[in-house]
Amino acid sequence: AFYVSVNSESEAMVERYRKAWLEETREDPANICSLQNFLQCSGFESACIPVPSSYCPANCEWQNRNPLPCLPKWQIFVEETLRPVSITALVYVFVLLVAGALAVMFGVSIDRLREVARGRRSY
């Protein structure tokens, strides 16, 4: 998620978005219609008006009338939603790693104290 949010404007990510958009347009145009409605856009890199392209889902006439293409809006959406979530997840992972390391150190300390206590009881 962090990689995607940081690299959402790279050519490699745009190509992934492009392929996924086209595939979804062909297989389940209702999903793209919903996404266009949510983002208030149409098409992918160019809007569906005045000339629809293969990136414009069929049976989606109302959503296809928006004059703004979806790619810039999608990139903004990805950056605004995935970046904070992924940063939060990375912080939690760091905290868990630190807690795990402290637990191991505590366990080792307890074992050492047990050995010292056994040694004292043997007198």
C-alpha cells in the first residue's frame, strides 16, 4: 500500500492502473461506473465525452458524461487514502517489533534470574 501511494504517478503504476481499468471495463462495467460516480469523472486518461473510448464502460451513460478524466482523480484518491493507512500500519509494525524484542529480552532475563536463584538455593 505504501509503495502504491508513493509511486501512484510513476509510469509503471499508471500502466498497471490502465490495464486494470480496461480489464474491469470489459468484465464488469458496473464497477467502473460506480468508481466514476464516486470520483466524479469519466474515462481513464481522457474523458468519455465528446468521444467515448474503450476505457468508457457501456451502459453507464450518466457517469460517462463527466468531462474530467479519472486518472488524476484516482491518483489523488490513492495518495490521500493509502498513504496515511500505510504509514499507520508501518508504525504499528515497528511498535510490534520493538515489543517482540523486549519480550525476548525479558524472557532471557527471567531465565538468567532463575539460574541465579537455583544456584543460591543449592547452598
